[in-house]
Amino acid sequence: MDKTSGKNRKPELLCPASSLEVLKCAVRYGADAVYIGGESYGLRAKAKNFSPEEMAEGIAFAHEHGARVHVAVNILAHNYDLEGAAKYFEELKAMKPDALIVADPGMYSICREVWPDAEIHISTQANNTNYATFNFWYKQGAKRVVSARELSLREIKEIREKIPEDMEIESFVHGAMCISYSGRCLLSNYFTGRDANKGACTHPCRWKYTVHENAEDGMLTESGEIRYAIEEESRPGEYLPVYENERGTYIFNSRDLCMIEHIPELIEAGIDSWKIEGRMKTALYVATVARTYRRAIDDYFESPEKYQANIPWYREQISKCTYRKFSTGFFFGKPDENSQIYDNNTYMSESVFLAIIERIAENDNAESSQDAGKSKLAGFTQKNKFSVGDEVEIMKPDGRDIKVKVLEMYHVCDGSAFEKEEKDRITIDGSECIKAVSCPHAEEKVWVRFSEDPEPGDIIRMDPKKILE
């Protein structure tokens, strides 16, 4: 294997999972590995995260499907955080995840004491920007280091050349870009008292700000130069000065990272694991990105020409999940003003997440069947409203997208007030149901007949422009 070029290395596709549902989607749609957080010590306190029972089930599911699970234990710990750390590592050891993601040296040492042969990956929170840092962690027994997002491909390739061959490099290749250096952000703590480095970031970089020039007395520098300041929408009169040095000023609303059109360059750099950001994202987002990168990687290793020919498909698919315009981050040099978003703080989306198919039942109660042999009912918990007559899309793990019509819908009775007015009830798969024309209530359980039958695990999505009012 040519260590420096990475041409013979088929990378690991590593996807995020905020819940057991998302983990299963990630694995079904092409992830080689998933990274998750438990209820403690991870940097996504606002994500659903995994209870011990869910984590054990998720690890078992991933292993049954040939995928790995990495558990994030990457807070920057204070003294009081250390008290329960050893017990937590004991619990993780019993569940046998494939790797732990750690940032804090203290947490690393506790893990080593409790679980000496654990595979440990060093989080991007540790600011891993050079080969000396990688070699330091290798000597401590780390298997992998996650590169800082501020590195170029040229720098990563140099790191690859100057570290041991069996040490792995993991890099983010897709998703949101933190506006602060390697995620070391203080804005959330400053504004709300919620510490980003303890997993409680409120994402102030996505809020609405106004830029002022000489907003008040003292807004000029000592040399008399004009000083700019920003003012957050809900904090009128509270001005935050903006400074710039020789490295520039990069404030707020960065574009999302997307390297789907640069697969050859990522491989050439020798990156072993390609990481998708998004432990707060939906199952639709994770499945869409996983499926797209899975196909791009497989296409390239089958034939670079095939990969090039399919780039329009990759672009189209990636645009069907929420994003904030795309950039290549720092991979090809330092970002400029074109890597920021100045006119809004909203996400773009070309698909609405409707459901994940949970089960299939025979449609013995159908009044009619327009397509013989295709009259089965799909049962699921809906995520957003849709109606009979809508055109939706079945998104399959193998890359197919099948446009279908919603032909019939049945609401699973749960004691809601509106159900009392309905007298005609039927039983579907052991559940009492009433016929419906739409499912407007969040997390509503329904049975639906489509013009073509989906399968369990398929995702149902919809073009927002086609939603019937």
C-alpha cells in the first residue's frame, strides 16, 4: 500500500446518529461506522442521545450489519466531571463499542486505567493541527486522530507522510462548519451561560446580527480608525466590536462543508475515515448524505470515470437535505468572503421528511385496488403533514427514488378527541384505525397505501413545492 498517496485506501464512511432511529438509518443507507453520544460526557447535550439500553441495542444492530460504533466522550472536563468518569467508562466497556472519541487528556488517562485496550480516537476538539501532535497521541496509544477542520489537504497529506503507517487520520468532509477555531467557541457561554465545550451550544453564530459602523462613542480605535461592531437582534444597544488581523475576520454563518465533488483529492491526501457532521440532524439528512457519499466512494473505486459521470446525481441528492450553501472549507486554502453567508441565517431544503417505514401489512380493508398485488399498507409514525392524493418519494438504500401517490390513509386510534366522532373503525395489524384524508398531528401513527409498496426501513420524503394545501 502506498502510504503517502492513499490511492489504495478505501476510506471508512463515518456518519452521525442522534438516536437509535438515526443509527439504523445510517447503517442501512451506507455508513461503515456511526458515532454517537451517551447521556453523559458527549458534546451534543441537546441531541436526543442514547440511553444505556439504546446504546447496547444500537451497537448490536450495527455489528449485525457489519458496521462499527464510536462513542463520543469528548467534553473538556472540569473537576466535578471526573467523579463519575471511571464508572461511565466501565459501563461502556461492558457494551463493547468499537472505539471511544476523547479530547481531554484527563479523561483519556481515566479511560486507559479502566479499559487499557480500548481503541481511542482523539477528537477534533483537541486542536490536532500538525504531525507532532499526531505522533504524540500515537505514543500515548491512540489509534486515530481527528484532524482540525482548519487544515488544508496539503497539510493533511504531509501529516500522513510523517506519522506511523498504522495510525489513522479522520477528517470532516461534510456538514456545518463551526465559526470558531476547532469548535472552541465562547459565544454560547457568553450569551446564554450554556457551554459549547460541555455540549450545550445554542448556536449563536446562526442568530441574526446587524453590523454597525461607529455605533457609539468609543467605537473608534486609538489611532482614529473606523471600528465596526455587531448587535444581536434580541440585545439592542449591546455592541460587540469586530477586529481584524493579518489572518482576516471570519464571523458567523459559515457555509456548510461539502466535498462530494472532490473524492479523488481526499483519497490522494490519505485520509482513512471521512466524517459527516450532524449529531443533531434528522434521519433523512443522515440517510441522504450517507447514501450519496457511499455511492460516490464506491463509484470512484470501481472507476474514476464512473464517478465523474455521476457527479450531477451526487449534487442533486445532496441538495435534498437541509444545508446552508456549500463550500470546501479549508481544504484548498483559507476561506475568503465567499465562504460566508451575509444575507440570511436560514437553511435551504428541497425535501420534507415524512416517515421511515416501520412495518407492512396486507390491506384487507381496501375499498378498491387500482394495482393488483400492490395493495399492502405501510405503517409508520409520520414526521410532517401530508395528505391523500399527494405525490411523495420512496427513498431506498440502494440509490433508487420511486415517486408514488398516496392512495389511502388510516389513523391509528390513540384516544384523541376527534376520534370520538368517527364511528366506522377497522382493524389493521391488531390496531383499531379510522380512515383519514391527511395526518396533520405531529408523531401521528398511520397506515398508508401507496401506488407502489415500500419496504421496512425505506424513507418517505416529499418535494415541499408539491404539498397540497
